[in-house]
Amino acid sequence: MDDRDLISRINELVSEEHELRERTAGQGLDNTARERLDALEEALDQCWDLLRQRRAKQEYGENPDEARTRSTTQVEGYLQ
């Protein structure tokens, strides 16, 4: 997956997130919507992390295709 593919995927996930939030505005999220929103947020974090890895590798003359998607546990644990 190259940078354009990643950005396209990020845009798709953001669009779905916005649609979900708009659909449930004022009424709260049911369990299914909450689970989907959580999954979207995790996928977005992974995509952004992968894009940052790719760009860092490019900046330092490394092969960006060597960047790998990290687990949600690792990506979500950065701030802890």
C-alpha cells in the first residue's frame, strides 16, 4: 500500500465515521454503533501510524515499503 492508497483509506474511514456520528446525533450510540466507531478509530490510528512510518523512512533514505502496520495495542498504547 503506497501513500496515496493510505490517504484514500483514511478518507474512507473518516467519511464513515462522520456518517455514523451524523446518523446518531442527538440520540446517542447503541452498542453496535459504539463498537463500529471504536473499530473505525482504531483503524484510523493504525493508518496514520503507517503513513508516518512510511514518510519517516522516505525522509531518511530507507524503503517506505518496509513499514508495517502495528497492532492496535501498540498504536493505542503510545500515550500510556
